[in-house]
Amino acid sequence: MMEEKIISHPEARRNRRVQRQRKVIMDAAADLFARSGYQGTSIKDIAAAVDLGESTLYGYFPGKQEILLAILTQQVELVDSLLVHLNDLEDRPSFVNLIDVIMEKITSNLVYNRVMFAEAWLNDEVLQMFVITRWLPVMNILQKFISEKTSTGLFRPINPQLAARMIIATFIGALLPVLRGIEPPPTPRQRHILSENIVELLFEGLTARKG
């Protein structure tokens, strides 16, 4: 038993070193993909960015496509983590919190998200596998929330699917200059105010309040 532990510790350390180096490679590749595009970036460019020989880099990833897939998969896991917060979606404050959390996650790793959205725009397979499919549970829970509020009379009759898509489009549109790198990420306070404004538009619309 003791011998197994002695053997496993060096192996665990090695695995941690490998994962750290893979992350360094992914970060550098994401930055290059975001600036030059996937097609405009070569393995040689990525290896140079992390000061590795090409043959050494191939020890961590079989090729450029696998690096891109690793980047996209990490962003998928980020979207999946939203489901925990979606389960708490009950009222207006929880809706504000949800929008705030989604925007925080989108802006927490901008370079990776720029790569994902850019590749989804150009590549139908990436769009389907890493964007539409992974965001579908988020859309479904939003639709359920809207349907429930419509049935209680809080919301006027509206197509829940269309409304959910508009909500997603609203906060992504609000963050588009940030995703493009034109504006800096919002501060936590700015992000919360933006979330409140988005939810206010959903609940109140653009109609002026009377009285």
C-alpha cells in the first residue's frame, strides 16, 4: 500500500505539470486565435508563443484542432456551471442575479469566449456542438420561467421561446463591445446595474410608468 502511494505521488505531480503546461498552451493559442483567427495561426506560432519546440508541443496536443477543441470544451464547462444558478430562478431578484452571473462568466475569460464566438460564426459544427447544444438547457429553463410568469398574469402573453432568445441576445449584445475588445469589462457594480436594467426591460417593457 505504501509503495503504491510513493509511486502515485510523482505521477500526480507529473499530471499537474502537464495540465499546467496544457493551460499555458491553450491560453497562448486562444490569444493568437482571437487576434489572427484559427486559420491564420499555425502550430509554429503557438509553439513560439510558449517558447517550446514544435515537437515538444505535440507531446501535449496532437495538433492545432485539438487545442481549439480543448478551449471550446473549457467554455462548455463554464456554460454547464450556470445550471446550478438556473435552478434558483424564481423571482425578479434571482433573475437579476442570474443575468449578473452569466455576464460575469462571459467576461471572466474574454479571450476564450472571443475564440468560441468567432469560430461559431464561421464554423457550423462549432456553432451546433459548442454553442446551441450547450445553451439549450439555459434556454429551456428561461422559457419555463417565462411560461410560469405568463400563466400567473405577471407577464403578458408572449412566445416563451422567442422571449428567451431575446433575453440571451440582449445581454450578449450589451457585452459585444467587450467581447470585441473595444471596451473594458464592466466592474461588478456596472455589471449588476446592467443586469437590473435588462431585467427591468423584461418585466416593465419600455412603457412609461403612470402616476
